[in-house]
Amino acid sequence: MKALIVYESMFGNTGKVARAVAAGLAETMAVEVHEVSTAPAQVADLADLIVVGGPTHAFSLSRPSTRADAIAKGAMQASSDIGIREWLMQLDRRPHSTPLAAFDTRSERVRRLPGSAAHKAAKLARHHGFRVAGVESFYVSDIAGPLLPDELERATAWGRQLAAELSAAAPSTSERS
């Protein structure tokens, strides 16, 4: 089995979470990780699981204007041109057999407020024909971070959980014969 992780990171925190999720998945499957600007434009048959992640901006996925604002505030690892929203929007709109999971990073100060990049990504994925396999948020102490203690361990555990759920849902060898 193989997983494809596509992430957007402004201050580096979402990238760290993506690599931690990849570590959990990699215990039982091959994993390919891409920053969104280098992600493949077509994902059909590339992986058994797709995981997308991005920072929560204004209670949703980033937009060019919010990415430009983050860059103005010191974000060093970002492109204002493409984010997870744009990447998902360019995917084929048709039923996909590959499940998709979504995660985000968000400030602990808005933990209880509605709206998150992960939930918006899941909604876009459903509109493009994907079955959503999971949604998770990971928390930073402030806009630029750092991640709260134990968030990377929680991300690795979430990756393990996604892999276990995918394995459990996969047809056994005898069922494929």
C-alpha cells in the first residue's frame, strides 16, 4: 500500500505535522510527501490513501490574500500562488476509490471556534468524489507557532491509525483471488 501526503505550510508547523503523519503511515506502507507546489496534478491510482494538510486561515483553508498576509508577517516557507484549496479544486470531479484524510494546524486560542482548514478540505474532497477517511486538527501556540507539546506524537499516532483503518478496510488476499 502507498500513501500520498500533500501539505501547505507557512511557518513550518504544518510541514512538521505532515512529516509526523508520514512517519506513522510509513510503519506499514510506502509514503510520498509533497509540499503543495510540487504535488502531482492528477492523483488517480497514485496511492491507496491521500492525506492533505494546511494551516487554518480565517477559519478555513488559505486563500491568496491570507497567504500574502502570512508572508507579510514573516512566513518563510510559503507561496502565495497555490495552496491546498487550489490543489483540491483542480482535481477531477468524479468518484474516486482512494480515500482522503485531512488535517490542519490552528491556534490553540480558537480551539473551540467553528471552522477549520481540515473541515473545508474534507468538504471540497467530497465534492470532488473522494470518501473522507478522517479529519484532525493539530494546535500551535500562536500564528507562527510553535506546535504545542505532544502534537507531533499525536500526529504520528494519527498516521498509524489511518494506516490501520486502511488495512482493515482493504480486501484480504483471498477476497481478491
